Amino acid sequence: MKEYIRFIYAYNKWANQRILDTCQQLTQQQFLAGQGHSGVNPSIRDTLVHTMGAQEIWLARWGGVSPTRSLDPQDFGTLALVRQYWNEVEQHTQGFIDAVQEDVLVDVMRYQTTSGKPYAYPRWQTMVHQVNHATQHRAEVALMLTTAGHSPGDMDLLVYMRETSAQI
């Protein structure tokens, strides 16, 4: 199980970096502009901060803490600030993955959502969920980037494996 978790988190980091690298091509206005659709994440910045914040929240939950609030996109006015903070979240995530033991992965963890609703799942399932959640939002950002004329290209798992020679 631990090797699988390492593998999907390496892919997750690679895919996040591919999106962030592509965002470098945006103007500040494109980065901050709403996309004119209804939804929770109206801009590229807001979607990135939501995705990064969710990773940070899950990391806290895996360590036994249930945060009560999400990150505020207004605190991240530039892509450079998003990248800097996300690099820190990635470092902490990798530290957790490196240290976690198999028995901890299969343990049922109890946590509360930011609104206080209690849940319990095996830790490994929540870790897989976090990557899946990030995949959904990367796809949303990829569409916004492509619409702005800056496609991030293929981000499939097999592309990652070919480009990095990664294996499970």
C-alpha cells in the first residue's frame, strides 16, 4: 500500500507542477479573472488555492487535526505566492508519506469537515481521495488554460510514467 501511495503522490506532484508551469504563461489578469461559469471556483487562482488548500487540510487530518477553515484565495494574489505555499505543502506531504507506516495507512481515521460534520475512513482511502480530488480540479484548470490559449498538454498517468520512468 505504501508504494502505491508514494506512486500516486509522485504523479500528483508532477501533474500539479505541469499545471503551475503552464500558468506562468498567463497574465495576472487571466490568472485572477473569473471564468464566467457558475461554480465554486470561478478563476484559475481560486481553483488552484482550493486544490492546494484541500491537500493541506487532508494532510492535517492524517495527523489527527481537523481544520475548521479553508485557505482564502484573496491571500494569494500572485502565482508566485501560490507556488511558494504549495511547495511547502508538498514538502510536508512528502514527509508524511515517507514516514507513514502500513498499519497507519489501514487504520480508520476519524475527522471532522470544516463545518464540523464527523466522518471515518481508512487513511489510505482518504489519501487516494485527495489525489482524485486534485485530478478533478486540475482538469478544470486545464480547460481554463486551454481556453486562454495555453494548454498544459497531456497529464495522463501513463504520460507521467513514460516521462519519468516511474513504476509501481
